[in-house]
Amino acid sequence: MTMPNALSRAVRGGAPSSSPDQGAALSWRRRLQLVLAGLWVLDGLLKLQPFMFTKSFAPMTLGESLDGAPGWLASPIRWAERIEQGHSVSTMMAFALIELAIGFTIAWPRTVKLGLAGCIVWVPFLWFFAEGLGGLASGSPSPLDAPGASILYLVLAVLLWPVERTERSEAARFVGVRAAQAVWVVLWGLLAFLAFLPANTTPGAFSDAIAENVDGAPSGYASLLNHATSAVNGHGHAIGILLGIAFILVALSVLAPWPAVTRAGIVLAVVLATLIWVFAQGLGMPFQGMGTDPDGGPLLAVIALAYWPSRRPAADAAAAAAALPEGAAA
């Protein structure tokens, strides 16, 4: 048995971190790509809800992007709103088909690059017109909403681009370690900065955000939200500071030379993303038939999982060599 063939078999059988994205065994990177594909398919299916094809959809959804938006951003959003109102059925059908196509092409191994490229092209349009840059240009952007779900899709599309190179995490395999660290620090550092803004440290900042999700929610979930609203009411200043500190710890965790610290930071990131999604984002508000996407919480969690430290390349090679049969040719 030659060394290349032996290594190839060993890698396929027992080293998922160094397996090719399209290998027989589903690699961690491929699993993350499939989660991304599933989120795009869900986005597309949500666009097919009856409410999306009415003339009320644009003022209610695109109108939210206008809150606090400066004139240079508000003007093109109003233009898009008029177009959508005038062609509500064809516009929303086009949106749904595009997003379903992106999801299915990412899910199919032979077209994954096409799907990720489509994601990169489509996201800026959504982020600008549908999300108003995630509220970042408004007077009071919130870490519970910003930087917007759309831009997180783009981040994942870049980080999960298919590549054979082995790195310390899936996020670093395509862009490199330094670039991946920079993306992480900027993302979570931005959330930390927003958490410390005066508008996000008022006594009712977090209770108000949670209370907005109660209407239309199932009774059990509504009860949970009501209890959470009561628990945090009046404590917005302390929660904002604690949340900002937690975001800082997450942002710095990938810079630590110890994998255990990085893993702890990633676990904290997933916990924070889950709490934001459940309490502040209302699970994407699907209960009233008006939710257009699952919101940013799941995307933040998937991004965090892409940074989970893998074994070093040397360790992968050693594991592959140890899997060789005794007496294999060198």
C-alpha cells in the first residue's frame, strides 16, 4: 500500500477535521454548510406565507428599516417599498425562489460554491434595502438586532467556502487564521460597543425588547417571555454592562493561545446567541405569519461553531500515520 493511499483511507475513516468537504464521511465543515443551507431554505419558505403577498407587508417590514435611518438610506428603502407594494406577488415570489435556490445549491455538494457565491451576491441587497444596514446607521442600534441577520449569512458564506487546507478551525481554513480572528473580534467587539451605548443601558431597554415578542406567541412561550420581562424590568443598565462584558470576553477568546479558553468563549457565544434569539428576537417571530427569517441568533451560533478549535495539522498527520496497517510502505 502506498503512503498517499493509506493516508487517504485513514483520513476518511478517522480524522474528520482534515477530511475534504466532499468526502465520504460528512466533515464538520460540510455539516455547517448544510445548516447554512437549511437556514436559507427556511428563509425562502417563510417568504411564501400568505401575508407576504399582501400590500401591507412592505410598510410593516421595510418600514421598520426606516426607524432612525438617515436620508441617504431612507430614500432608497422607500423606493424599494413602493416597488414591492406595486408588485407584491411577483416580488415576493422572486425573493422566495432566489433564497430557496441558494439553500438547495449549497446543500448539493456539486454546486456548493455556486450557492455560496449566490449568497455573497444576494446578501448586500437584502442588508441594505430590507434591513437598513441592520440598524447600524440609526441613532440607537441595538446588540439584540445588529448587525442584521443578512450580513451574518455573508460572513458564513465566506468562512465556509470549500477548501482542502487544514487549519486550527473551520473558520480559518479559507481566509487564514489572522483574518478569521479579525472577523470574530470585529463582530463581537461591535456587539460589545453597542451594548454600552446609552440607549441600550436604560432601565427598560431589555424588558421592552422582550415584551415586543409576546403578542401572538403560544401560551407557554408567552408566559416565559412575560416572566423574563418582569425579571429584567428596571435592570437595563446592569444587564447592558454585563452583556457588554460578556461580548468582550467572547471577542478576546479566539486570541488566547489556549484552546480551552477559546472553547469556553465559543460556548459563551452560543449561549448568548441562544438567549438573544429566544428572548429578544422571539425565535424570529414566526407565530403571526409575518416572520421573514429565523433572525440572527441561529447565525451567530453557527458562526461560533465554525471557530471551534480542531486538532493541529501535525496531530492530524500523526493520527493518520497511527491508523496505517503495520508494515505499510513508506
